[in-house]
Amino acid sequence: MDSDDLGLFGPGSVTWKVHEEPILIVAGLRSLYLQALHPRAMAGVAQNSNYRADAWGRLARTATYVETTVYGTTAEAETAGARLRRLHDRLRATDPLTGEEFRIDEPDLLRWVHVTEVESFLSTARRAGLPLTDEEVDGYYTEQRRSAALVGLDPATVPGTAAEVAEYYRAVRPELRMTREAAETAIFLTAPPLPWKLSLPARLGLNLGPPRWAYLGIAGTAFGLLPGWARRMYGGLGLPTTALSADLSVRALRLAFAAVPRRYLEGPLILAAKERAARHAATTLAG
């Protein structure tokens, strides 16, 4: 039955284990800092989206897409992927270095976005304290090839182990640059406009220090979790002490999230997935 379909991953997968972590909100921000260092990928975003005017809406749509691919049924995940491929298919951008027009769905660009995203999810969860064996780490990257296929990538061309991800980063680093667009994006990510409901009191002269400072703390942690070479490209410190500070911060944030009742952190897609998994388990036991 479709109603009991467990989707691309399902219970027992490393993907479900990783994505149950609310701390991945930090990982999402980390991946955006990292993605901005690719001039061609950054140009594609800057020339085809209104992310500055609708930052929170774009973030919500991206989060919903990831949640659908992870927790939705197979049909829901495939539908979401097909919708994204149709969107990418008609988008073009101009290379800021060569002036060449290019497609947004070039495999090299899709691969960059995919790898930076899944590596950010995995490394952030692990550094926050989620216990994962080396086999589980490789298992996560291998599982996420299914997500890569949804956006149009050949899974065989996508890194499927930690060693392959590390090699991919080594190979792609010569293409990365600290451009003006990357710098402007990093500044925007660090201090974006507050959502309307939070910004309204500020317009009325009321103090909104706590939300702003809380976000700055999350942004600072996300930046600190970047690889040392990426922080250096931004003009920051690539010192081990910076990484240690980020590790301590992200562990504290994970503990803070753990104190929040799960009902406030799990949306309809996750709840529906868990209900399907429970029905599947009950059917298996009964059979």
C-alpha cells in the first residue's frame, strides 16, 4: 500500500538517524556558507532567485524539500525531485569570470550543492555529539546517492563514502574563490532581516535583542564548523581552536534542542513517516 510506503530510506537507515537531529538547522546554514565559495554556483543563485527579499521563505522551501525526500513516501520524494528538475531545466546564468552562459542543472554544479549539503548534515550532527561509526558515515553518504538521483545526477558520479567526499573537496578546491558575491552572501547569511513577525516589534521601537543574538550565535557556530580551508578563504581563522570552539557551541545547542519536547520539533511529514513505519512494523510482526 502507498500509505505504508517507507520512502527512499525508512527506519533503520542512517539517514533517518541523522535527520532526526534538530541541530541540522545549523548544518543547513553551514552548507550555504560553503556553497557560496563556488563562483559559478553562486552566480546561478544570485541571478535566478530573490533570496535576499525572501530569505526565510526560501529557507522554508528548502527545508520542506529535504524533509520530503527524507521522510516522504517514494512517490512524494520523486514528485518533489521532478518539480525541482523542471525548475532547474529552464534556468540559465552567466559565468562571472568568463561571461559564458550556462545551465543551472550542470552536473558539476548539482554535485557541488549535493556534496556540501550532505557533508554539512553529517559532519554537524557528528560534531554535535551524535554517535556514528565510520561504517554508518559511509552508509549515510551511500544512501544519499538516492537524493542525488532525484535532482538529476547519476549516482555513480556522486561521492558515496567519507574518503570519496574528502577527495572530491580536494579536487574542487582550485575552482573556489572568495568573490564579492560570496562575501555579500556571507554577510547576509550572518545578519539577515528578521521574519516579519519578529521584525514588526522592532519597527515599533521594542527590543528584539534575544532573537537577533540567538541567530548570530547559530550563524557564528555554523561558520566555525566550516573546514579550515573554507574559513581561511573567507578571511577568517583556520585554527584548531576555532573548530574546538564551534564543537563546544554545537554540542551545547544540541543539548538545548534535546530539552524541547519532540512535538514542537517534528512536522507533519516526520509524524506521518513514523506512523507508516509503525504500521509497517506491526504488519511485519503480525505476518
